[in-house]
Amino acid sequence: MQARSALFDLYGDHLRPRGGRAPVAALVKLLAPLGIAPPAVRTAVSRMVRQGWLDPLRLTSGPGYSITPKAARRLDEAAARIYRTGRINWDGRFDLLVLSAPSPRRERQRLAANLSYLGYGTLDEQTWVATRPGEDIDLLLGEAGVRYERFTASHAAGTPGAAEVVRRAWDLTEIGHAYERFVAEQRPLLAKVTTRGDDEEAYASRFRLVHAWRTFLFRDPQLPPSLLPERWPGTAAASFFDRHAARLRPAADRYVEQCLDAANRTARQKGR
């Protein structure tokens, strides 16, 4: 687990509901159970500041960092997809992008990752498609300096034709297998963790569960049910995730509060 990715998870899942800010000491303490060392945390924080995700600020408990409006939008959108708080409706139309992609390979890879995160699949090297418009797509392409044309399209063959477009844009078989592997890998790990155990252990287990589940934001566009195969493995995987995430949430919340309170107590003692 990389420190930068873990920080996004930490702010999105735990700190965003608590004002989106925390002292550095609490960030270090909260990532320690995941095996992330303090220097890696500080390096990742500095990088996120440069990229416009975090702002430094002075808290009563010492130096800290707050999410930027850009980060707040991204985290809120991610949370809605992770916990599926919104209904997936489809009006039968695709959002279609034809890009003049940047030539450097690294920039193309970064652009592809961002488009995948926003729910777009690729029909060819320049053509991307989604079942719903990405809210930040114009901003993303503008910042990347990519020239593009954007269309709203529906398939003349109706749902069967649309399903064929989906099969071209995404490898649903592989995504389905990934959901099955997720459950198979997580089940024995979570079986060892009970709500009567240690709060830190529950926090770390839940954090790893959410972190693993979050990777599907880059793989699964969360298609409408009418375009998915029958007995879609993602449905069972989502129920598995919801059950264990909810079961471990109280213990995880207690541990987060303990770490934040400890940082405040330490700051007060130093101020005496």
C-alpha cells in the first residue's frame, strides 16, 4: 500500500466527515498500523500539496493539512461510488469522446487512468465511451491540454447494440473474475477480526478492505444492470463489502478518534 494512496483513503473514509483536516502527528499515527513509515507519510503529503490535493494549515494541535475543494469533489464522488449511495440510471445514451491524445507515453498512461476512473472505456486508441457523462471530464481534458470532440450517442440497435459496445469497451469477464478474487482473498482475513477484539486491528483490517475495494473505481464503470451479464459477480462482492465495512466501522471510528485525541493531548502538553 503506497502512502499517497493510503492518504486518499484516510481523508476520504475517515477525515472528510470530520472536517477534512488533521495534524501531521495524527496522519502518521493513523497510517502506522498499515506499515507505512513516518518519512513516507511526510513525502506523500508534500507531493499531494504540490498536486493541489492538500493545503497546509496551522491547527491548535500543531501543523496539519486540509483537503482542497478539488480533493473534496474527488473524495465525495469516490465515496458515492464506493458505498453506491446513488442509483445507477441510464437513458440509453453514451457519452462519446474522440481525443487527440498527448504523444508522451507517460502522459497517455496518466490520461487513460483518469478516464478509467471517471467511468470511460476505450473503443480504440482515440475513442472513449461512458454510460454517463463524467462531471469533471472537460476540466480533466483541458488541464491535460488534449484536443477533443464530445458527442452524445445512442445505438440504433437499442439495448443489444449498446451491450455489444460495452463488451468492446470493457473486459467484463476479467472484471467479474477480479470481484471473485476480491471476496476469496478478503474472506479469510476478515473472518479473524471480530468486533470484540482490538480497535486498531479492526481499523487496519477495514482500511485494507476499503483500499482493495477502491481499486474497482479504476476498473468497473458501474454499468446499468441492463448492460451487465446475468449473475454479475460484482453484486455479490458489493454485498460482501457492505456487510464487513459496516461491521467494522464502529471499532475503526473509535481508533480514529483515539489517534486524533492523542495528537491534541500531546500538543496541549507541549504548550504548557
